[in-house]
Amino acid sequence: MDESDRILHHLENDYTEPIRDPVWKHIYVSRALLPVIEQEQFQKLDRIRQLGVAALVYPGATHTRRGHSLGVFHLARRMIMTLLRRNREVPVTMEGVKAFLCAALLHDIGHYPFAHSLKDLRVKAHESLAAGEILGCFAPIIRESLRVEPEAVAAIIDKGAGYRGAVNVGFFWKILSGVLDPDKLDYLNRDAFFCGVPYGIQDVDFILEEVFPHAENGVAISRKGITALENILFSKYLMYKTVYWHKTVRIATAMIKKAIAMALEDGAISTRDLYGLDDEQFSARFRADVFPGFRLIEDTRRRVLHKQVLRLPFTEASHAHRELENIGARLGLERDIAGEAGRILGREVPQECIVVDVPERLAFDVAIPVVDPTLPETEEAEVDQPVSMFRRMESGDFPSSLRSISVSARRDPDLLSVLARMDLARRFGS
């Protein structure tokens, strides 16, 4: 039995412990992975909602990072089995496959609460935090139970992470973090399922039929599979438009982000205070009696949300708009707006009463090799079909069409009345 046969035998026969999942039905894990799953730091993911404040709009969206992590593991196992069956020369070893599946399972253990609310606060990337956990509390379990290097697992998540061992971590990283990665396939399906919307549903069986191993890119796709890629990218767009960046979700997210940004600027907390928290710990730590601005966090929990008073498209060509991608610039603008409103009202308007929101940049990367399975050699090409399809929508700027600058304010009738009379748009060069 050669190495490929041995790996396939392991993947097909050693994963016998079932976990019930509402999206994928049965997820089978190996006995060797059970100690990893039972580790407290993994179980903690059950206390971090996958979509954070989205449950304010979609009551079913209370699923957790733990369920998502198991789903990513499940699809990673299916994908690596498909790639090995397609080509027995895939550059992997048994240790590498085990490290890859462990990385798929643990890829989110460093994730922050409330989805990506803290993404642009100059905190450590959650992949880096995950690598630290793997090299810390998970390392003895990974070595003893899985018999793989924890450094390889960490490197597959954290894009190399200084790894110099024998496992081909670059190949596995590209599979875990590519255009057709198991992370995206799970979260689109899972988020759509729990939100009760159809937009994220993917035909995973068809997708796996059309993927092929690629030494440099991790995976390639057949020409027939381009339709699946189009569906993934279009689903991502629709999920951002209807769920992830729903107006109410954006307002609540921006309120949480502003509260933390104010506290960091004031010196009330440091970025270290944000690491390793679940949702419950986050809410318990950041209370209004600790720092007044944390009232914004308490308000989101009680669904006492600001009201949107201005919304305008983000214009890439506008220097004023690009400046506001920096949260420090947004804090300054919010103080200016609050100060002007206060002068008109004849009373102080606290800074936390005004929130300016600029969503982060989105990438719709479609660079993936295309193969013709009927030919002996791989034919590589840039996929341009999805790009041309998207350019027919939203005046040719598909990713940017999702981004809007918005201003929201506390639901104080006098304040809202004053803001309605102020020419807020001029502050954004509009």
C-alpha cells in the first residue's frame, strides 16, 4: 500500500465517531480528535455566536463558532479525499493530512466575539491568536493524540507562521483559505440555514466533483465547475447585502466597535483586554460602570439601537471617504458632529451619541486555475466569466457597490431633529 492508499484508507475508515449537525447531518471525527474537541478552549467556541449581532434581525442566527468549526473540518475531509482520488501524486503525507484536518477544526479558536466587529481596531488577527493557542494549550494533545507537530497545524492557519518542518503547509493553507475553501462553503450554507434565507446555499456535492489538486494553488476547477464558482461569489454578495451588512446589523456592529475604539483611545483598556473572550465574557467585562462609552455595548444587547440619519455610497476616488477607513478619523468626525449638534441644542451631546460607519473592503478574488480533465496536462487560465457577469451589475464596480458610509444617532428626538437640519453630507465631500 503506497502513501496515497494509506492516507485514503485512514480518511475512509478511521473517522467513525458521529456528531449530529443540522447542516451536514452526520460529521464523523476520529477517536484521536476527540481529546482536541473536548478541550475547554474548543468548547468555548460554543459561547461565541458565528454571526454576532445578526440575531437582532434574524432570530435563528444563534449558531456558534463551534458548529462552524466542525462543519469546516467535515468539508475539509471530504475535499482532501476528493483531491487524493483525483490525483495520487498530490504532495501530501499522512502527517500533513492530519495536521490539515486539525487546522480546519481549530481555525477559529482565536476568533473574537461579535463576528468581525473588532476587525479594524489594530488588534491581532484571529489566525495569529489561533496559532498561539495551538502552540500553547493544544500542543500536548496534538502531539500525543494525533502524533503531528502543533507547529504545522499553526502554520496552516497562520500562513506559514515561521514553520520549517516537513509538512507541505503552503499547499494546505491554500486549500483552507482559497476561493473554493471549506471555510467559505460551510459558513455560506450554515449562515443561510440558520438565518432562514436561501442566498448562501451551495451545491457542495457538485463543487467537489469539479475540483482538482493543483501543486501551486492548492485546488483548481474544471470548466464545468465555473458555474459553482459563480454561485459562491454571487452568494457571498447576497449574504453581505441581506445578512452580514443588513442596515440594523451594521448599526449594532458599529456601536460595539465605537465603544471599544473610544475605550482604547482613552486608555481605559488595551488591546490585550480583547483577546481570548467569548460573548458572555465580553459583555461582562465591558460595562458602562467601567467606562461610560460601554453603554453602547449594553444598548446593543437590549436592542436599543441608534437610528440611521445619513447613508451614502462609499466612493473610492474620494480622499475624504478613504480617510474614514481609519477609525481614528471616524472618532474625530463623530466628535465634530456631536459638538455642532450640541451647540445648536445648547447642551452637551456625548460623543457616543453619534456613530459613523464605514464597512471594511471586500475582496471577490476569482483567480483560480482551470483544468480540462480530459487532457493529460493542466491548462491554466484566469477565470473571467464571474468577473464579466458581475460587471454587468451595479455600474461595473461590484465589490464597492456593497459599501456605504452611514451616520447613526441615539434616538433622542431633539438630537435627531437637529441632525436632520444639519448638512451632514458636506462633511463627506458630498
